[in-house]
Amino acid sequence: MTHYICKYTPVELLTALGGDCTVLDQMPDSFPLSDQLGHPNLCGFGKAVLEASLSGQVKELVLVNCCDVIRSVYDILLEHGKLDFLYLMDLLHCDSQCARIRMKGELARLAEAYGAYKGTRFDEKAFRNAFTPLDRPTEPYLSVLGGRVGDKLFRAMEETMPLPVRNDTCVHNRSVAAPPAEGDFDALMDWYAGALLEQTPCMRMTDAAGRRQLVNDPHLKGVVYHTVKFCDYYGFEYSKLRHELTVPMLKLESDYTAGSSGQLRTRLEAFAETMAPAETATREEGNDMKQGRNYVGIDSGSTSTDVAILDRNRQLVAGVILPTGAGASAGAERALEQALAQAGLTREDIAATVTTGYGRSAIQTGDRSITEITCHAKGAYFLDPTVRTIIDIGGQDSKVIRLDDQGNVINFLMNDKCAAGTGRFLERMARPLELSMEEMSYTGLEWKEDIAISSMCTVFAESEVVSLIAQNKDRGDIIHGLNRSVASRTAALCRRLGGEGNYMMTGGVSKNRGVVEAIQQELGVKLIVSDRAQLNGALGAALFAMEG
């Protein structure tokens, strides 16, 4: 099996020389082998290519000089010397006559090297049969654009999206036309060089205007835009499309590991939910037909499990917040039992239950699950219909959500896998300061020295705090610096999203007065903080339970 990573790879030529070609898009769990040999600054995809090759999963690999990372990958693999066949094609990133001549020469050299390795000669019939007809969808679909997306992440997209998903990322949107009817090898390679360069261009080409066809399709109903962290090529296209596209659009940034797929699934599910606000509105018409008197929302988070119970008049009859503990399911059961006792109800009094939060899929008692993004939007709009931007900071993540006038989610952003700026971050900082979370809330309100905490990484920030303590810095000053660092990170998310008033803050960190004040100062706005802010996700879930 010959693996390749670039749309400009001459797959048809390799097939004509006896090759069986496939895209290398495996997402590993980690990079133990590549971390030993590769530079730390290699992107996740470059490390994934190394990992697959060094672990023996790949024996034949054809690379194209897409970027400096791929050149480095080639150098490492060449020196390592474990592949049966390794080749780097030199591609000029343009479609000029000079580029075509250069590409033709590269095709001839690759054919010679690959044919010698396989012990085969060019098969013209196999070459012609290797071309597949160009196709574009004729029915509504969603397109995945941007940089390469791993196999596991793409499967997650297929499983969560409400429409068929088409992989139009850099390596998958090959569009090589069929060859002419006649011609010897030299003539065919002359044509083939041009055909490869005439494809819908990669963003690394100097002229990428031809990519417009990917977003001008009338059947396109939404876009998931994927980039690999620290790769800037596709970031420019995303910024442009974000202002031009009229269909829903979600940006995903991954480190190209299998672990990122699970975290990103929440964003995918929330995006899918935003594409059908009309469905939610329709369900409201059937409220009076529901049997039962009470509705439950369970928000299973990393730190706490929250339960809200509403009666048929949308009145909160019980609200419970308990530590999640070691298991999401057990934590949900404990919180639900306590909420039922608080309201004086039994399970027979519950008409419907909706679960949300990271642990929602593990809870067996729910009738259905909805992402915390959609539930927080529902709850916030219920508490205050004037809210247009929600800032939610929980135990392990932070998110900013934009609402329309009807309370529907129109866009959102979340932090990455790092827990910096979240409740966990503040808990870690409280330890060396020997303060409770309640004490942290107000201690930072009184400060004299404006200390800057430069590290947002939780581990490094904790080291900074320890160092400041050793310098006899006042605790109030240190906490103020921590609050400012959280506020700066949060405000950056708001500005990236284009937040608009009114602003509401939800989640457990909304109870921290110092953080709330710092965010207000950073944004220059007043934050609405409800007394039900921490219960907001569960409240939204209960409202969805009421709607059916």
C-alpha cells in the first residue's frame, strides 16, 4: 500500500505502475515516536505522518513539499531509513508554464523511481482507468473545508451532522480531469502535469481564487472549517469566508490526535443543533399535550452535576448542585434524588428528562441529550430575553455563545483542551495561596500592585504564583493578576466571536466576584449574573424537556 498526503500526488501514475494508493489521514492517540526524533514545533499532522511511518503502519510513502514541516518529515524518515519506499515531489506552488515543465520532470523522475521499486512498467490502460469522474452533489449537504481532517474526526462529523457530509479538505478534493484519447507517455505526462496543477487549488498555491467553486454551490447548506493547530495557510481563508458565507459555519482546530475527536464532538453536536432552530420552535406548540407535571434537566459537568426541575408553569421547584465525583452516571443519580426530595416529588411525577454537559451520554435516565451550548443559550434567554452574548466558564472549559433575537445560537467559540482560565485553573491557584474558592472570590477585589501573570498554562502559572509568594507579594495583588489573566483570555474569545450586548455570565466561575469584575473591565460592559447562573445549563435542559 502506497500512502500519500497531498492532492497533487500523481495517484493515477502510481496506479499505472502497479501501486495501490490511499490517503494517510490516521489520527494517533499520541506521538511517542515522533516526539523522539521530530522538532517540538512540528504540527500535529506532521507528527502523525511520522508516527504512522515509524511505527511500521506505513511502508511506502509519497510526499509533496507542501510546507517546511513536510520537508522536515521527509528528512527525518530518510535518515531513519525504515520505509521500503520514500519519495518527496518538488512542487512549484503555481500553475505557470514553468511550473508545468517542472511538474512533468517530477512525474518522469517519480515514474522511474517507483517503477524500479515495483519492478513494473507504465501501463497506459491502467493509467486511463485510474481516473474517476468528477462529481458534485445534487442534494443538500455540508462541506468540510480547510486543512486535512483525520479519519476519526471525519467519522464524528458524519455521525453528528443532520445532512450528508462531503470531505473537501485539501487532500480529498482532487479534481483531475480524464486524459485525452491519444498520446504516448511523454505526451500524456505533458498533459498530466497541467491537469494536476489545474485542480481546485490548495491554499498553498499562489493563486487560490479557484476555490470559490467549493462555496458557491447552491446545494451547500453549511461548512465545517478544519485547521490543524499552528498552521496558518487556511486561517486566512476562514477569516474571509466567515464574513462572506450566508450558510452556517463552524471552525474546528485540532492537534490531529484521536483524543481531540472526543472533545470536538461537543462542538459538532452543538453546530448541528444550531442548524435546526425551527424544529425547536415547532416543538413548543405541543407543550399542553405533554403528560405529567414536572420536567428535569441534568447538567453533568467535570466539576459539578446540576439538576433543575420545572413545573408546567416553568417555575423552578428544585435546583441542586453537587460534586460530580468519580462517575457521571452515579453523580447524576445522587443529584436527581436530592432534587426530587427537595421538591417533594417522585420519579413518577417526572414527564421528561433532558441531559446535557460532558457526561450526558453516560446518564441512562434521560429521554434525550442536548449539548451544553444549546442548553446554556436556552436557559440564559429564559432568564433574560435581552441577552445576546453568553460567557460560560465552568470547571474545565470556557465558551462564548452568540444568540439571535429569538434566543437561537448563531455562533459560539470554546477554549481548547487546555484548562487555563477555567474553574480548575482557579482551584489550582488557590492551593499555594491557601485560600478557599469563596475567599478567592473577594480577596482579589482589593489590590495595590498590578501584577501580570504571564503564563496561562495552569502548571506554569502555578509556578509563577509560588514565585510571587516567595517574593512576599500581597495575596490580593496575586489574585488580581490571576483574575486579569482569566479576563484577558475570555475577552479574546468574545472579540473573536464578535460579542454584542447584553452580556450574561453563567457557570460556576460566575460566582467569583473578582473574575466578574475583571471581565467587565476588560470588555467595558456590565455582565448580567443571575442567582441561577450556575444552574443555567440544567435549567435550559429542563426547558427542552418541557418542549418534548
